[in-house]
Amino acid sequence: MSRFDVWSRAQRGLVVVAAIAVTSACAHVKPDELESELDQIRAEMRESEERADDRMRSVEDRLEQRLNNLETSLTNLQAEFDEFHSTVERLESAIRFNSPVHFAFDDDTIREQDSEILDRFAEVVQGYYQNAIITVEGFTDPAGSPEYNQQLGERRAQAVVEYLSAAGIPSDRLRAVSYGEASDRQVVPGAQGPGEDGWQNRRVAMVIDFGSAPADPTVTMGSGAEQADDDS
């Protein structure tokens, strides 16, 4: 029972109390009988509230357990690819996996060496967390204009979304967003290409969220030609 249901039950109880009071005035109900009815209504209301609280705690406990299990799974996955320095970050109702998936300068192509970890990530999600929503966050290094990098981050995130969809995760559970060159999300502040420099910032992260409702994956794709001197 939701808290709204409890509130509705309480409102119905008050209506019943008022009805009993009116009835008692018209039908000469004895005071002790009226008090007994009121006591019963109060007891039912308390019982409803307690059941709702118990159910809420149960839901919260299950969510906490799922988050703990997911964190453990991703930490184990992180250990498998430790050489790439991936990290697992606990959020309020989700887990962010800062994956070791990186991109060449000014490119949105998934590298062959990153396929294995994306496949393993898809296995973990499909095996244990089939109702979660996966948001892929795309990032760039700060070379080039912010507008271009916003678009490039979107393309990188969308490339990973398409890969994970092909790996078996339903598309309605996948979302793509871009943070571009956001300074507060750069792994190595200010590091940039061209070349291999700044590779740590040319990346994606995956957020696994149990609290969101499924939605169509939508990304505002940028138009225009690639700019060779922009990145990431």
C-alpha cells in the first residue's frame, strides 16, 4: 500500500467517523458503542499505516541489496580490467561505472580492444539487472569548441548504446547523454589531443539506475562536418 493509499484510507476513516457521529445523533447510539466504533476505526488506520511502512522498508531494503550486488559485480569487472583504471561510483539509487572505454582523438568509433569489456558489462546487466535503466554518458577532451564537443560526446555515447543494444540489452532500457568537455568531469583536467594526449578524457561512463521508468533512448545528434582540429 502506498502512502497515498494510507492517506486515502485515513480520509475514509474520517468520513466514517463523521457518519457515525451523525448517526448517533439521529439514532440515539449509546456513547460507549460510539467509542467502540471509533476505537476500531483508529486501530484499522494504525494497522494500515504500519503495513505501508513495512512495505516501504521492504522496498528500500531490496533496492539497497540490489545496489550492493551490482556494486560487487562491477567491482569484480573492474578488477578484470584493472590495467585500464576503471572505477565504480555509488550514487543515491544507481551505480556509475567509469568504464575503461576510450576513443581516439576526434573519433566516435568503438575500439576493438574495448569490445570485450562492453560484452562483459552487457552480460552482467542482462544476467542480474534486467529491469535497470542504463544511461551512457559521453565525454571529450577540451580541444575544440564546446559546441562541437557536445555533439562528439553524444556520438560516442550513442555508439556505445548501439553496441550494448546489439549485445542484447533492450533499446528501451538504454539512454545516451553527452557532457562534452565538462571541466568538472575531466579525468585529467585540461589534458587534450591531438594524438594520444588527453586520452583519459575521451571516454564514456555507464550509469545503472533502478529508480527510473523505461523510456525511449533519445539523443540530439549534432549536424555538420567533422572538424579535424576539434576533439576529443
